[in-house]
Amino acid sequence: MMAGHADDGLVGSRVLVVEDEFILAWDVERELYAAGCASVKLVTLVPEALRELQYWRPDVVLLDLRLRDGRSSMPIADTLDERTIPFVILTGQSPDAVSERHRDRPFLLKPCPTDTVVATLRQALQGRRTATPGQA
């Protein structure tokens, strides 16, 4: 299904949530479906996310910086950047943990209200729809 027009927000969108805090991931998933998303996938590990991205192209991604196995999600961020898929970083870590390449991405510090997370994903997706190719 194609994502909706910019004024539709997240309606019809495909969202990948890379988050190892299950309750937060489920809350975000519920709110994304309530906002009209067509598909939301939850993954908790770097290899899972990279495998998912081989077969499925999300419209926007929520990306935790440090996942359950202690690995950084920067390889996922690099892949998303290469494929021009917008993403929002959500973490309990300092912004300094973000590689220089991704410092201009939307950044949310945990704890963060779910409605703020959803609104920021909406803005990232709308920014992609109005930006020139190669911009987030």
C-alpha cells in the first residue's frame, strides 16, 4: 500500500520500530495503528532489523541507539541513509552516541511521551515527502 499524501500524516504508511523495550514498542505500535498506519513491524536486534530491510521497505523508522544485545544500531542507520528512508532516533543515551553522519536526524531522549514519538515520526515522513532526494 502506498503511503498517503503529506497532509494525511501517517495514514497508509509502513513503519519499522527498532526498540528493545517491549512496553514502549507496543505503545508506539498501538498509537501508529490508531494514526492510520497500514503496517507496523517491531524488531529488537540489529540482525533482525537488517534482515527485515532486505525484504521490506518501511516509509519511516523509529530507531533505538542501543539494543538488547548491547549493539549499536548505527549499522541500521547507515542502511536507512543509503536507502533514503527517514528515521527518528529514540534513546536513553546522549546525543554524542550518534555517529557524525546521523547527527542531523530527529532525536528524542527517553523517556518520551508516545504521542511525541508518533508526531516526530509523522514530521520525519512528511519531511521526506517534501524534501529533495537524498535529504531526510
